[in-house]
Amino acid sequence: MNYANLKSLHFFHSGFNKFKSVWLIILCIVLIIGIMDTNNLQSITTKAFFALKGTIPFILIAILLIASLKASGAERIISKSFQGREINMIFLATLVGGLAPFCSCEVIPFIASMLALGVPLSAVMAFWLSSPLIDPPALLITASALGWEYAIAKTLSALFLGLLGGFGIFIFSKMGLFSSPLKVMNNAQSCCSVNSFTNKTIWKFWQDKQRMQFFWSELSSNGKFLLKWLTLAYLLEAIMITYIPTQLIGSIVGGDGLFSIIIGAFIGVPLYLNSYAAPALVSGLLEQGLSPGGSLAFLVGGAITSIPAMTAVWSLVNRATFAAYLLFGLGGAIMCGIFFQIYTVTF
């Protein structure tokens, strides 16, 4: 192969890698909407912008925490603090998650920081699954829209799923699975990097030039990583809100029995359901004939994850962890729906 052919091949490969850029994908999506549906372009981009804007404080807290702890070498201390206490951490993470007011996308920066700092995946999964489901304001909103029966059921579902995911990962980890949940990528692609300062902890790391360089490098790479993936996530969220009508959802998930519960969970998981807006939607679905079990499965599955959240998670963890996240989320939503259906029929 001559030099010209090699140069052309290199150009093609370089162009393909650029095409895979998340920012380029975002730009292409916006351009396609601008060409095919100009009327909704401003509405979609505005929704995505304000959703991302609301998440910026959480991103800043997460990346500052990661960069500071890594630059100071405190990862070693944090890792040691979890040794021998993993079961306690699962219970604690579930309870904290139940109080944390994060949706399935907002929780991702904290998942990234917890995994990067060596927190056991079992505790992370417990927090991951319980956090998007309920918090004090969402509890009151659910109670006002659906009644206290649903509010309590959703709260118990958050605790159940947190413990289910946490202890599920704990058991599988003892079998040798999930030893490295994060994706192995270079620093430019990942929110995690190798830290050479864990041999000694220096809390005043800003007095050390080398540690400060590492701090700024971590802050920049982590911020870029989370910002680009969450921008894509919220853009997808805005598109789904705009183009998927409530009537269509009602016609798909309406019905009674086990099939309704399974369909409710399967439909709820990919959709974006905000914890504060979802109860009103579910109230409408109940009027259209959705069973109590199906409505709770829909409510739980939609809160735990969605296509936007899955997009961001896929960039962060390996396939096994991603599959476990979906399995516990979907399976847990179905189980909660079945339990709630049995309860409503019996009592």
C-alpha cells in the first residue's frame, strides 16, 4: 500500500472517530430536528438546556469531590473505611438514597464519583436504585395525586429495590463477578484515571504543585465527560417528552392482570418519568383502566431509569454492570407491581 493510500486510510479513520464524538452526535440530532421539525426545535433545546442547568450544581459537587479526594490521596482512607462494613453500607446507601432528591440522570455524577473512589458496587447499586424513586417532596406529590397507599408503596419499593440490588451485587461479587465495574478507557474518554498519590494523604494538596496539576486535570476531564453525556441524555429526554403522547402510553399499558404489570414495567423503563410529574400521568392511566399493580410497576420502572439515563450509564460502566442495573431495575419494578396488585386485591 503506497503513502497516498495510507494517508487516505488515516484520514478516514480519523474522520470516523470524530463522527463518534458525543458532541457531534448532539449537533447532528439538533440539526435533524431543525430540518424536519423547525417548530419544535426551540422547545426541545430549551427543555434540554434548563434540565442540564438544574444538574450543573450536582456535577460540580461530584467532580470537585473526585478531584479533591484524588489529589489529596484520600482514596486510600475511603477504601479502608468500607472494609468489613459492606452489608452496613448497603442499608445506609438505601436509606440515604430514599432521602436524596435525584432523578435517574441527576444521580449519575454521584454514581461516577462513588465508583471512582472505590466504594463497593453493592452499596453504589443500592443508592443508585433507591435514589430516583422517592424523596420527601416526591412522597407528598405522589400522595396528593394518587393517595397515600401509592405513596407508601413507592417508598417501600425504593427500599426494596435498594436492598435487592445491593445484596444481589454483594452475592454475585462473592462469586468473583463485578470486580471492575467501571469501563477501562483512556483519560480523555473516562471519568476515572489512575492515581499515583494514594501512598500518602496530604489534605492541603494545593500546596503541592504536582498534586494541583493532577487536581485541575481531574476536574477538567471529569467535567467534560459528565457534561457531554448528560447533555445528550437531557436532549433525548426532551425529544421523548415532545414526541411521545400520553394517550399512546395509556393505550399500550392499559389493562389488568400480570401482563399489565409486565408491560407497565417494560414501557416505564425506557421512558423518562420525572418523580414530580409522573404521579399525575399515572393518575390518568388509572382512569384509562390500568391496574394498580401495572401503575406501580410503570411508576417504579420509569423513575429508576430511562433511555436518557441509560445513555449516560452506558458510557460509565462495563456491560455486566449495565446489565445488572437494568435487570434489577426492570425485575424489581415487576416484583413491586405484583406485590402491590396482590395487596390491593386482598385488602
